[in-house]
Amino acid sequence: MIADSSLDIYADMKTNLLIYITSLLTVVLSIGPLITIAIRKRLFDAPSEDRKIHKRIVPNLGGLAIFSGFLFSLAIFIDLSTLKVANYLLSGGIVIFMIGLKDDIIGVDPMKKFIAQFTAAFIITIMADVRIMDLSGFMGVYELSYPFSISLSVLTIVGVVNAYNLIDGIDGLSGTLGLVFSLVYAYLFYVAGELGWTYVCLALAGSLTGFLIHNISPARIFMGDCGSLMVGFLGAVLSIQFINTSSDGIINLGFTSITSGPALAMAIVILPLFDTLRVFAIRIVNNQSPFKADRNHLHHRMLALGLTHMQATAVLSLVAVLFIATALVFQSVGSNQLVGILIFMIILLNTALSIYLFSRKIGLKEELLDESPQFDESIQSPLIANIEDSKTFAEKILEKVSKN
């Protein structure tokens, strides 16, 4: 029995490693040709808007490589017996990927993007029946009715998809956050015995690892909307599935047991979600459209501190890991209390950042005032001197004219 168990674990680990390496190599080998094609066909992201941070043209078809690696790896190692909803997952992913790819190449109306996102969400929630079914006592709610379950799940998917799309603003950030949640969910699903979902996570992790090799500053390629939308889509689906898996039974991790699945899922995606809600709220308060682009995201604020792209990405990624670790450590306090802790933490961190940025801004203004020269009436500026010289010259001409 022990020998058979050891062989099973070895076989699982071997398959897991093969899935990860396959998707990684597929992306690494396809990035180079993609960059060449993008440059020759002028398929790149040009810094034509004020909100753009980069100052040079960069190909933005990285999402094509990510999706190809993800799809290729799953096509080899997964089947319907391993993951019964694999066909629906890939169908929804293709819808999201295609609308993102079209947006990267020729642009897409925001309404069409929303239609595609809702279509993918309905495929997952209705056809695949992957939806939030139980909140495990969060706010006193347990099993959800079917209509409310569908509505909440669809809104969750669309919200998370757009959150990851909006946070993709600096080199490495969206890819690193996607890599973090894919590895965390891979571990959680593996411990829970969900091998099919473990394979999905590892295929995504491998693809993102291969992409990040080329996305480190200075980035050779961006993931584009086709990449960020797909990362957000898979993040949302994995979060919903994990909530269902955790509600079916306690997941024992050894150092802790998962008893507050919804709170842990929230912690995993809280950073992009909070960033999106925050900028939307600021825009609405300022009587602007919540969809108007600006430079008010968390990564913009990190750059305002003087951090480089990779430093900002590292800081925000560590913050994301901090929230996940907090949610794991405090599983025993209950879902309501844990969600309260997470919300308090992120508001506290954001407030501290806002105060520091404001004080830094005031300090810079005071330094500029102290360093600026005081106006001395005894010293005339060249402009004033030129005006007076010109008046004197004009007066001399008039005097000569009057004499004649």
C-alpha cells in the first residue's frame, strides 16, 4: 500500500512537472518569432497616450504566446475524464482571447468587450456549472439559490477579468500576479485531490513563467489585452472552483486547514480588485466616467515613489503574497472576521501610501520655493530691459521726426 501510494505521488509529480515545462518551453520558443512578426507587420503598442508609461514601441502580442502554451500543454496532458469541464473552460477562454486579440490589433468598442466577457462567463456558469454555490457562512450565507448563484458568479468573473486587465500597466506586474495565484491554486487543488484543476494551474504558471522571461524591464514584449483578459478570466474561474472545493470538505494543508475558502479566494485576487474599485470610485467622485483612463493606479503610485518597473512589480507582488499568507494564517477566525482583517489591511496600506505621497509632494514644493531666487527690483530681467530699450529707441525716432 505504501509503495503504491509513493508511485502514485511520483507519477503525479512527474505529470505536473511535464505540464509546467511544456507550456514554458512553448512560450519561450514562440516569443522570438512573434516579436519579429509584430515588428514587421507593425503590431505593437505605441506610446501615443499620456497615460502610457513606456517611451518606445513594444510588440503587444505576448498573450498569443501565453494562450498557445497554455492550450498546447493542456491538449497533451488533460482529457474530459481528468477535468469534465475542460471543453467549456477552453471555449470560454477562446472567446476572451479572441476579443482581446482583436482589441490589440485594431481596437474594440468597450461594449463589445463586455458582451464577450459576459458570454464567456455564461459559458462557465451555466454550461460548465462552475459557479459559487456556497459561501460557507460568510455574512451568514451558506447555500445560494440558482439565480443568485449565477448572477454573483457572472459578476465575479467579469469583475476579476477587468481588474487584471486594468492592473497590466508596468513591466511584469500582471504576469507576476498571475503566476502567484496560479502556483498557489496549483498547491491548494493538488492537496484537495483536484488533479484536473491542478493541471490547469500549472499550464498557466508555465506559460506565464516563459512570458516573464521576455517581459522583464526593458520589456521585449507586452501580454496585451488578449493576455491580461485571459489571465483574469482563469483567475476568476479558479477562484470560484476553489470556493466550491473548499465548501465540499476541509482542506488540510498540514500547518493549517482551509475553513474559510471564500476569504482565501478574496485574498488571492484582492490587489487588482481593490485597485479597480479605488480608481473607479475616484473617477466617479470627480464626475468622470469610471472607464476613463488615467495614471491613478497602484503601479502609477509606486512609480511616483521613484521605483523602477521591476521594483514596483516586486513590491506589489510581495503585498499580494502578504495577503495570501495572512488569509492562510488566520483561517481559524472565521470568514467574516478574516474578510474584515483583509479589508482593514488594504485600506490601511493604501491610506499610509496616500499620506506619504502627499507629504512627499508638499516637501518637494517647499524645496522648490526655497531654492527659487527671490525677485530683486534692482535687477532687471532681459525682457524688461529690452522693452525699455525699445521704448527709448522709439522716443528718439519720434523726437527726430518732430524736429524735421
